[in-house]
Amino acid sequence: MDIETLKNTLLQRVGESKAPNEVLKASEFRELYAKIPTLAPEERGAFGRQVNELKQAVEAAIQVREAELEESNVSPIDVTAPFDINAKKPTLLPSENGTTHPLMQEIQLVSDIFNRMGFVTEESREIDDQYHMFETLNFPKGHPARDDYDTFMTVETDKDGDPLIAPAHTSTMQVRSLIKYRDNLARGESIAVVVPDRVFRNEDLDARHEHTFYQVEGVYAAKGVNVGNLVATLQAFLEEYYGRALKTRINPFYFPFTEPSFEFSLECPFCENGCNICSQSKWIELLGCGMIHPNVLKAAGIDPEEYTGFAFGCGIDRLVMMKYGIEDVRHSESGKLNFLRQF
Ligand SMILES: [Zn+2]
């Protein structure tokens, strides 16, 4: 084999090797070196130079190859160091590998049902101020009922110096919704808004309590709205959601932001004579509701002498748990695949 052919062979070997430096130890090199003393003295110089040039060419190729290997072999992305300079643009997994979370599917369904009834859907926010959490809802500063809404607070404060909060109910959106759609009333139309979104409580966790869950808020205002409209709306929604006729009832209750206020119960959809889900009572206390308090309408710049309305707030996790017989509220935030894959 002449030296030129050998050079091509060795360079190719370097280009394919994971350990290119090893090529310098190839037997071909040893044979070339061994050949030098056997040559006639006048041939040795030229031959030696050729062997040297071959070695230099191989060494140069090894450097190139090693740089190439280094480039393709960066350390694995360290998730605890998101700004690692080694980090490459992540490849998104194909969306068909996943599915919509069961709670999100149900929230979409809840929203769709209300949309068909003429409600528009609005989003809540995950950090809010105490003005929308309490003041607009007729809980003045120092009102004892504020203690029922223990949630998380930020270090940052609002313009009154109060900490910002993670909203403990979607009712923070009531006055905003009334203001946003207030012009509907002047046109003789109603205000009809639902807010299905995330809320937070400072809870000790157990099968019935989560720190993060979902509610759907409903706000409806127009001329001449009464309790009958409230009950009919909720009943129509629940019958659509559970896909069957249901008996409902209301009992007096207290909320600062509705007057009168009610606890809305429905006949247990799962039994006729009592079961675990209804604690053998055949009724399930499902949600709080009532006629919007005149002070709340006033906070939104709506004249309570002219217009009335109703509002309700319903836990979505609870609706879903009852629909599918889910025994522990913590499953939905757990990310457990054996739970999620059932939907
Ligand atoms: Zn039951």
C-alpha cells in the first residue's frame, strides 16, 4: 500500500472513530517506522519525511474529529439550572402524546352549557387585591366574615398597603364583570357572565380539601330578576351537566354579598335511598347563591332601585368528583398517570 492510499484509509478511520487518538497507535504506523532502517541510506530521508507528513495529517484530522465529538456530546440539560449555556432549544413532544386534563375538559363543558344559556365566559386572575376580594363584595375592613376566606398573600402590597392575595373565590370577578357589561343594561339587555377559574385556600389537605381548586362564578343582572330565575338557571345547568332531571331545593344562608342568600342543594344523582356520596341524606349541598346585594350593584355603578340580579359560586372539582365517583379531591392536582389515563 503506498503512503497516499494509506493516508486516505487512516483519515477515514479518524473520521469514523469515537476515540480518534487511537489511530496514531495503528499497526500501519509501526510497520512504516519498522521499514525505515531496512531502506537504502539515500532513501531513508525522503521516506522519513513522508511518514512524518502522514503523521501530521492524521494528527490534524484527530483534532478536528475530537472537536466534532465534543460538540455533539454536551452534558445533559440540568433542569435545576435553566440558563445552562449547554441547554439546547427543547424539542416539543407531539401533542398526540397527551390529552386534556379531565378538570379542563369539565371546565370547558361547564362553560359551554352556560354559553348556550346566553352567558359569556370571563377569566379570573391568580393574584388580586383585597378591594376586589372583600370591599366590592360588601365585606368592609374588619368584617368577621373575612376570616372564612383564609388564603395566600404576597409580600407586595396594593395602594392601601394591604398584601395582594391569591383569590379565595371567583367572586372577585363579580364587580369587574358588572362594570365591564354595564352598558348592556342601558340597551335593555342583561348582564350574564360566568367565570370558571382557579381559586386558593390556606387549607390542611385531606380527601375533601385542596389548596388549589376551581369554581364557576355566575353573575346575572337585568330589570325584574328574582329568586325564581336563579333557581331555574341553576337547575337547568345541573340537569344538563348530569344529563338527567333533578330535584333541587334552597335553604337560607348568609353571605355578605348576596341578600337574601341561599345554600343550593340537589337531590343525590346517585341513589334513591341514601348513599356514601350524599352521606345517606339523599341531598347534596352544592353551592352558595343569592340575589346580588344592593351595595355590590352600587360598587359597580348600577342603580339597585332599577336593576336586580343573582350570583352563584359553585366548586367545579366537587361537580366533577360527584359525576365520576372520584373519592379524593387531591387526585386532580397529583399528576398521577394511572388517574389521568382513565379519562
Ligand atoms: Zn346518595
